[in-house]
Amino acid sequence: MCQRRISWLLLVVPLAAGCGSGPVPVRGRVLLDDVPVPGATVLLVPAAGGHPATGRTDANGVFRLTTFKPDDGALPGRYTVVVTKTEAIPPPPTAEPGNAQSVIEHYQGLKATRTKKKPPLPEVYGDSSRTPLRCTIPPDGDLDLPLQSKAK
């Protein structure tokens, strides 16, 4: 009986491993008006459902996609591409125990200046229902994402 189980497993394991294909390595760049965008997050949302892929741009706007393991790429298929970037909130100033007022004032000041700032990227690229960006994996070379600041 044990021999039958082992034979059955030897048959099934190779079949399961051959079903579907794994991620394809994908590298790309995010540019806003031809200028690299550091610190942006790239999200590929599968058009037919499935597992998304993500990446984060470096100082040169370059990203590598991850689906299951770091930098493994994206599964073959068609995707809607979402690109976002948020500004980091600076850490609070040092405060003495019992004196929270300086920290509260710090964040109130940040809130006032942040609401007046223009977003780092046009909002259309960060909305999966409105973004005009689409791609097919595997790409023909690098996946460059040329964004326009006047996009609506």
C-alpha cells in the first residue's frame, strides 16, 4: 500500500509543478514628464483576476516587480497599472514626558502644509478604475511608465 502512495505522488508532483507558469522577471522605470520618480509604488492588477505584482522605485525611478518572492516578477497576462507616491511624514520632535503639546503642534503644522501641497503624482494614476496605464507580461523589454503631470 505504501508503494502505491509513493508511485501516485511521483506522478502527481511533476504534473502540479508543470501547471501554469511562474512569474516572469520584470524591470521598469517610472518617469513624470521624462524625469525619474523615486519612491513610487507600482501595482499591477490582473485584468482577469489573480495575483497582483508590486514594485517600488529607487532613486533613478527603476523598479523590479514582486509577486511571491522579492524581485521574482509578474505572472504572464494583461494588467491595469496603478502608480502612487506618498510623502513620508517626518518623525515627531523629541518631547519630555507629560509635554505632548510640542508633538501635537508639530503634526498640526504638518497637516496645514500638506493640504496645500500638490500631490507628488496626478491622482488618475493611483486609481485602478481611472488609470490609463495597461501592460502585458511578458513585456517587450523594460516596462517604462511615462506619466504626464497634466493627466486628468
